[in-house]
Amino acid sequence: MVSTRVVAGLVAGVVAATLAAPTPALAANGTIGERETVCAGDLFVRTQPNGAWMGTLYQGQTFLVEGPRSGGYVYGFAYGHINRRGWVQDGWFC
């Protein structure tokens, strides 16, 4: 038979380990009017939602979300080496 003191110690240890574990960073949707930072490893800039590729933003680069949204994509200005307006898949910003 296991004593209640041992069970209580095990439960406390599991709870402490769970609370101490780091939570993974979750990517967020872009906010219209905000210059967002890309959290994804890479993010394709397209001519329209699911359209032709015109460049790639990499993690840490920025995108000014200008709106509108369409089919999981958002329109805006891709800074950096792309320097043009286009569409990116929403949900990959920090």
C-alpha cells in the first residue's frame, strides 16, 4: 500500500514540473495597421491569395498589415529586400 504522503509528494512534483515547463511561443494573426514581425522560418509573399510567388520574408523581417483579409491571407507591405505590397498567409506573426 502506498502512503498518502508519497502520493501527495508525487502529485506536487508533477504539478511543479508542469508549471515550470516553458510554454511554446504561438504565432499570431496580423493586426491591421501594425508592422508585424515574422515568426515563421519563411513566409511567401504572393501577388494575390494563393497567387504567384514574388518573394520570401524570413523570420525576424517585417510586414505592415494593411488589410483586407481573404481566405487566410492578409494584404500589406513587405519590408526588407522585397519592398513591395503583396499577400502573405496570416497567422505567422510574433
